[in-house]
Amino acid sequence: MAIGNSLSATILVVVLVVGARLPPATGASQGPSTLTSCLSSANLHPVSSSSSDYKADSLAFNRRLSYKPADIVFPASVQDVASAVTCASQAGIKVAARSGGHSYAANGIGGEDGSLVVDLKLLNSIKVTASTQTAQFGTGIRLGDLALGLFNGGKQAMAHGTCPYVGTGGHLGCGGFGFPSRNWGLALDAVIKAQVVLANGSIVTASATENQDLFFAIRGAAPSFGIVTSLTVKTHDAPSSNVMFHYVFNPLNATTAVNTFLAYQNYGANSAPPTLGMNVELDSGVFTMTGVYYGQKSDFAAVIKPLLDAVPQPPKSSSVKTYDWLGILKQLAGGDGSLNTTTKADTFDTFYAKSLMVAEDEHLTKAALTSFFNYLYGPGTKSDTSWFILADLWGGPGSAINAVSSTETAFSRRSTLYTFQFYASSSNSAPPYPSDGISFVDGMVNSITSEMPNTDFGMYNCYVDPQLSAAEAHTVYYGDDTTKRLETIKSQLDPKNTFSYPQAIGQ
Ligand SMILES: Cc1cc2nc3c(=O)[nH]c(=O)nc-3n(C[C@H](O)[C@H](O)[C@H](O)COP(=O)(O)OP(=O)(O)OC[C@H]3O[C@@H](n4cnc5c(N)ncnc54)[C@H](O)[C@@H]3O)c2cc1C
Ligand SMILES: *[C@@H]1O[C@H](CO)[C@@H](O)[C@H](O)[C@H]1NC(C)=O
Ligand SMILES: *[C@@H]1O[C@H](CO)[C@@H](O)[C@H](O)[C@H]1NC(C)=O
Ligand SMILES: *[C@@H]1O[C@H](CO)[C@@H](O)[C@H](O)[C@H]1NC(C)=O
């Protein structure tokens, strides 16, 4: 695929009506006060540090981290977004979009001090066209409302994460895994078209036929390239029968835990059909297998049999129940199961998390798993954090995630068997964060990687880890080839680094 050069020739500037409303560009960096007055002249009513709403409006979901934005705006149209970006780039201020605000690194408020935060919550409309199985929505909409909108608009659905309050802008810009993903792909694989505001304030369309480089970049590395204001996605008929299962294996000693995990790894690699999504959860050590079979209950026993036959001891307790589509989404949502985010305020947490992607051709060894469970059942029992680990099955026979070529989207790790998330929060979810929390989570990862020093483990960009340097982050999230290509595209679309945060492409 050609890199970059065709872009300036093919880009379509759809609307650019900012000149009349903004002070003239000076070309030089003017700083925060120029930004605020520019935003005010554009009728964007900026929330600045002197505003009474500033503190509440700059809170991150992850209360471990707090940063001070230059200003916060709530645009009501794509033209407003373009005006805001133009003001910031003229003033030499970096820009962060905020959709659901759930970035683990508080990147929705810039991941550092001094960004203009462009909050997209007013851009939350959705239009479903069931006859063509497509939907278009504003990226201010959150996952729960998206799922309700799709279902109410003709029993449609797509793959995405479980938490109703996660925003579509961040989620589809980094990946978007859910239990249907082995069958339907990541959320970003559903995208067929995007409307994007670029650093120079132009509003463009990206798709397989327009601005292909931008289309590549926003599917995995969106925050470095622009503000995606609306997305058009391919939808699926929502399955009417969905079998949810839980198997609890505790108590296990390290040896039995290793063998139970090996049974899961083998089952995932060899037997699990794509209509099955599942994970292993280790919740402060309790070993659970949870998942959904998107099919009939009468078929489920045969589907799960190879796994149950292979575990060293049978589950201590189990449950298998069938739900309709909204029923299964509510089960997975946790809390009170509400999908409508306008009916109740979001929660928050105070946490640190890391990830690890285990490749299809390099399974965890018995030695690595033994080291891992010895760590969990040793230091893990003494930590004053509240922790869990998930190992989500991504690959295996017929996985739609891995059917996509590694050069098609900026999300390029397309041979993952399963993805770990290691997550530790303060015991009451509020600050302060325990002083050994970060080293405890690092220890979880090291217990595995130290036993497999030559393995190229990837990490998952949606579980963004602010402890990594930009260079480390690019290698583990994108790999070196994709990073090079993204750097070329970045230099063409955002040469002044307007869309900047500590791990952005171009840092
Ligand atoms: C409770 C919880 C549950 C989760 N569950 C899952 C899960 O099941 N599966 C999964 O894959 N992930 C999951 N995640 C991770 C989630 O996908 C990421 O944190 C995601 O980036 C959050 O998106 P957001 O819009 O809420 O965050 P934000 O903080 O608003 O944005 C995240 C990043 O994307 C940028 N961004 C936001 N909107 C746009 C836009 N429109 N255009 C360009 N850039 C934009 C921001 O600037 C920031 O850099 C979960 C996270 C949490 C906190
Ligand atoms: C904005 O940037 C794009 C991409 O580099 C370019 O094609 C377009 O001409 C620019 N528009 C303006 C108004 O400068
Ligand atoms: C959520 O609830 C509000 C208030 O009852 C309602 O107006 C809105 O339409 C609901 N959203 C969805 C997606 O169903
Ligand atoms: C672990 O548990 C298994 C099964 O209960 C038992 O056979 C084994 O001896 C135990 N191993 C250790 C080291 O305690």
C-alpha cells in the first residue's frame, strides 16, 4: 500500500467555515489567554481554570491521575469542533478529544497539563439503517447507549466492550474487544467510514476509498491524528439466544491453577468455535472461567466439553443461563445492569493496569505460568490493592480478529491468542493509590516475561499504560513497521503535533 503521498491530492475538505468567527491567525504561539479568547469569540463557552465547573469537568475516570487542562469545550457540531481545533493550533496549544473519559492514563484530559479538552458529549446522535445493516453515530455516544440504539433501530448489534460508560470515540480509536469479537472482530473492524477534524481545522471523510492513510491511522491510533466526530459501522443481526456461563475453580494451589490455565490455553487455540467468547478471571486469586456462547443452549454442552474434560479438577460451582440480546448485555455490564447512561452518573476508580498479548505461535510455557501463579499466590495474597486479572480469548480457530491483515489497520497485532489485563485499584476505589500498587502490577507481568525473555509480547493500546515511554509504547502497541507508517502519516497530517499527549505518535 502506498504511504502518505496520495493524501494531499485526495483529501476532501468538506466544510471549513471558521474564518469569519475567529481572530486572524498569527502563526506564532500565543498561549492560553489567546486560546480562551479565541474560543469565546467562536461562541464555544470555554470552561477555564477560573470557572466554577473547571474542577468537576477536568476529573478523569482514573482518580489516580489528575491534570490541568488549558480549557474545556463542549462543541455542539462538527463545525464547533473544527473551530476549537483551529483556535488551539493557532495558539500553539495541544488538543485532546474526550468521548467517555475512560482512558486508563487520563488521556481524555490530555495525559499531562495544558491541553485543550474537546468533550464530545453533545455529539451523541445515532441513526441505524437496518435494511443495509449500517449505523452512523456521533462519537460522544457511549457503549451502553450505542447498544440500545442499535437494538432499538432494528435488532442490530456490533462487537464492543462491556462497560456502558466507555466512550465510542476512545474505544473505536484503540480497538474495542468484547465477547462477540471472535465472531465479528474488534469494534474498530466494523468501521466503514469516519468524519474527522484534522489539525488544520478541515473536516474530512476517511474510508476505504477516501483518505486511506487517515482511515488506516484512526483504526488503532486515532488520538494522534484528529478528532473523529462521527463513525459509520457495519452491524449484525443481534443473536436471540445467548448462553452465559461461569465456572469457579477455587481453591486451587499453584500446580492445579497452572494445569487449569493450560487447559484453557489449549481449548482456545484448538477447539473454541468463533461463536464463543470467554476469559479466565483471577479475582484476588479466585479462578473463574466466564463467557458467552452465541447460540442455542442445546448445543452448548458439546461446545464446552473439550474444556471441561481437560481441566485437572471439575469446577466447584457453575452456572449456565440463556438470555436475549439486551439481557446478555445487561449481565455483562455489571452494576445494576443499566445500559442507559443518561439515567445515572458514571462511577470512577483509582487504579493502575497493564496488559500482555500472548501470540498464537508462542503460548505461555508451563514455567512462565508456574512463576505467574507462584507470584499471585505469594505476593498477591499480601497486596493492599484490590486486584483482578483477565485473560480474554481473542484468537483460535476462525477468529474474526485475526482474519484481518496486520497491515490493514493501525491496530496491527492480528495473531493474538489471548490478551491479559492486570488491574489493581485502591481498596475503596478512591485516592490515595497504595504506594506499592504500580510495582505489584509490574511484578505480575515480570513473573511471566522473565520466564520467556525472547518473546515479543504485545500490549493492548485500549489498556494504555502511562508508565511506558513513547518509544516503548509504540513498539508494544503497534510494532515497528506500523509505527514507521504512522509517523509518516503524522508528519503529513499534523506536522505541528497539535494532537499530542505523552505517548502520541510523533513524540
Ligand atoms: C471500566 C472500563 C471497562 C472497559 N472495558 C473494556 C472492554 O471490555 N474492552 C475493551 O476493549 N476496552 C475496555 N476498556 C478500555 C477502553 O476501551 C479504553 O479506556 C477507551 O480508550 C476509553 O474510551 P473513552 O472514550 O471512554 O475514553 P477517553 O478518555 O475519552 O479517550 C481515550 C483516548 O482516545 C482519545 N479520543 C477520545 N475520543 C476521540 C475521538 N472522537 N477522536 C479521536 N480521539 C479520541 C482521547 O483523547 C484519549 O487519548 C474499559 C475501560 C474501563 C475504564
Ligand atoms: C489541511 O490539511 C490537509 C492534510 O494535510 C490538506 O489536504 C488540506 O489542504 C489542509 N487544508 C487547509 C485549509 O489548509
Ligand atoms: C435513556 O433514558 C432517557 C431518559 O429516560 C431517554 O430519553 C433516552 O431515550 C434513553 N436512551 C436510550 C438510548 O434508550
Ligand atoms: C495441589 O492440589 C492437588 C489437587 O488437590 C494435589 O494433588 C497436590 O498435591 C497439591 N500440590 C501441592 C504442592 O500442594
